[in-house]
Amino acid sequence: MCIRDRISPSAAYSWTQPGNYTVTVTATNGCSTVGATRAVTVCQPVVEVIPQGPIWLLVGATALYSATYTPPTATQPVTLTWDNGTIGFSAAYSWTQPGAYTVTVTATSWCGAVSGTLPVQVCQPVEAAAVAGPRWLPLGEVGLYSATYAPPTATWPVTPTWNNGTVGFSAAYS
């Protein structure tokens, strides 16, 4: 009676450095020996991509954003693609409406892809302020003054501060 040894039909490999490697297998029986090889390229993936730039921007203003990735030894080529369609290490952004936006950049190599985001608050500036209230005030009398601003779409909060130290949309003077 012959007992046949069973050998696993698979093997596990692991490398600690990026590079090109070869996996070889040889099959042997009493009649012949044959072999096969497989080329394996081990890559260093991008672990993180970090967009940088202003997190506050005025409506209609243009800001330049840049990105870096880690590790710097990631297998090349690494392509950086921004969510506005720009490809490269930097991209320009501008928004026409106030609000909360997100800038996203994706680093892609044949090892995979990873994305990073940066929140951006686009605000409408206060462009004008006005004071309403009495022009003439009798001595000892209290005058109530109010503040308005333009445009009414300016990003909130808008905080009026008066030269007497009052904070708010109205102030009393005497």
C-alpha cells in the first residue's frame, strides 16, 4: 500500500521592500519536472493625501490649494486629481455663493487610491454699514440709534460694535 504525501497547492509570500520579485514553482513526479514563474511587483501605496490652503474665502475670490502625500517614498507615478478636475500638486478654487464647501484631492497610483478633504467656508463680506437715529439730541436726553448693514446676504453672524462699547444692532447715547 502506497501512501501519497499531500502538499498544499498554494504558498504565501510577503516582502518588506517595494521592488520586482519572481515567484517560482516546480512540480515533480517520477516521470518529469516542470516549472513556472510569475513576476510580482510590490509597491508602496500612498497612505494619506493632505490638501492645504485657506479655510475661509470670500465669495468670488480665488484661492490656491496644494497637496502633499505620505509616504514620500510611495511608488511612482502618483497622480493627484482634484474634485474640480485639475490634475497636479495644486488647484485653484472659487465659489459664487456663500456656504460650506469641501475641497477633495485623490492620490492615485497603480497601488491604489486615497483621498483627502479640506472644509472651506465661503462667506459674503459686509460691504456697508449705516446708523439711524436722531441727528440732534437735547442735552441730557437719551437717543436710541440702530445699525444696518449691506448686503443682507452677508454671512452671519454680523456683530455691530458701537464706540460706547455696546455690542448689538442698537445702542443708547446721551
